[in-house]
Amino acid sequence: MNGGAALNGDKVRPGIGQTGFRQAAPSAAAGEGTPAVLAPADAAVLDTVAGMLRGLPVALLTGAGLSTDSGIPDYRGPSAAPRQPLTYQEFMGDPDLRRRYWARNHLGWAHMQRAEPNSGHYAAADLERAGVLTGIITQNVDRLHQAAGAQNVVDLHGRFDQIVCTDCGNSYSREFLAVVLTELNPGFLEAVEAAGGVSAAPDADAELESELLIASFNVARCPLCGGLLKPDFVFFGENVPRDRVERSFHMLDRAGALVVAGSSLTVMSGLRFVKKAAKDGKPVIIINRGETRGDPQATVKLEAGVGESLVRLVELLAPEAPQPRTGAGTL
């Protein structure tokens, strides 16, 4: 059952259960139809980059710009709508904001769950398999690197498919919580559909603004201790767990160069690795559309598509890898 009527002839792809998301027809760059092609000037820059990286172990840091071709919105990309993310302090301290968050997340998590790896995720996995990478540090919570076959991945900001109790520390699958929230809120998904459906937002969020629907939403508590449940990812204003930071620095210490793919490096959680690599005299390659906070430390900055750039690096650094795979791309 599809949620919401299509707007302006856009196709509607059904979500999980009765959550429907308005989505335009997939773009060719997102893995369906003719793959995106690098401009000759960008390809030439990557040829130079490959010469710099050849023979060096490389740490790869990825951000939201890698997953936009899989239909997952980002906060700061060139086409991103301005938005103010919920902070950790707001989530923990304000019951109304927490209710709003869970009402929207109950819709948005299904969109992210349906996302599939794109060519960039597969290219990163191929680089790892070929022994080029010391590991992948990702700021994304979508788990698409793992879905593409990568093994040595640090989910720096956590993962969307788990939740954790802030009181007892017990964790649960997000799929389990979906069942609980559906039982606690009979008719909620149908009411959202009747109101026209929703569109996806970053970090498993959704654009739901109906105050009436939000106010009616019942929030689940921890089934073990009755404590507050929180998605198992890092909110703005929350610290990244130390073990993830240490593991990421270990990847960087073992590397001779750092490649940043699809991150604006706005938050220090990612920028710290760029600063450390530059301080250690290691080449820093940044591939991102738009300015980043790491540009002053970059040895090379390339404003080009992340997926096609990583595919090109596979061709240059791991020519024995399989032909580029595109995956299903957008939702």
C-alpha cells in the first residue's frame, strides 16, 4: 500500500508496512541507467592522486555525500535543505521533543532500511579487499559499507538499526522497536498516509509536521527497566565513544595517506583525522562537492562525484578487482 499521492508525476516507492515516501525517478548517477562519467579534468586529477597513493596503505573516511546516491538525504550537500538537527541535550531533556523525534523516526527508519549500496560503497569494499585500505571510518549510520561487503569499518557515529537504553545499557534492534511502536500507536501509519505521506530526512528522520499526529504518538520505554530509549547513534552535542575514536586513529596511524570521500568535515569528529594526517605529513585527498573545513589541510581537493571517483580509484589502484557494480542505488 503506497503512502501519499505522487506529486507532479513523481514515482512513489512503498516503504515498509504502510510508510510511503515520495521519491522522484532514480537518477542515472544513482546506479540505474547510464552510470555517471567523470569529467576529463577530474579523471586527470584522479590519475595524479593514484600516483601519489600507489604503494601506500590508505585510510578512507566517508560522509553523507557517499550515500546520497542511495537516496539518503544529507545535511550539508549542495542540494540539502537547511535544517536544525535535534541535539543530545534536547532529546534527553525535553519529553515533547523526544516524542516528536520518535514519531518521525518511526517513519524515517524504514526509508533508510530500504536503501541499498551504490557504486561508491562497492568501490570502497573493492579497495579494502585488494589490500589498499587499512580500514574505513564512516560518519554515516546507514550500514551501507557493510551491505556492500566491507569488513573493517568503524561506524564512528553509530548505526541506525539499533537502539539502546540510556539507563540500563541494554540494546535492541530497531526492527523490534518498530513492532512495539506500531502496537502502541494503532492507526498512526494510516493517518500519516491519509495526510499525504512523508518524505525522508537525514539520519532516519522524516518530514512530519502535523502537531496533532505528533502529540498523539506514544513513546516506548525500555522493556527491561523502563528507561529512556535512544537510537544507537551519536546526536549533535554528544561525544563519540572513545573506543571508536581509538580504533579510527589506529587505522590512520597504519596508513600512509588519508582519503576523505563525501564529507564536509563540519564536525570535529571527522576533521580531527584530517588534522592528524596533515600534522604527520601524510597526503590528504578530499573528494567532496562543496567546501570543507579540511580544505586548508588538503594535499588535493577534488570537487567531483564521490561514487564515480572511488570507482576510478579502484580501476587505477586495484585493477584486478571486479568490474564496477552499481547496486540498486536510490529508493
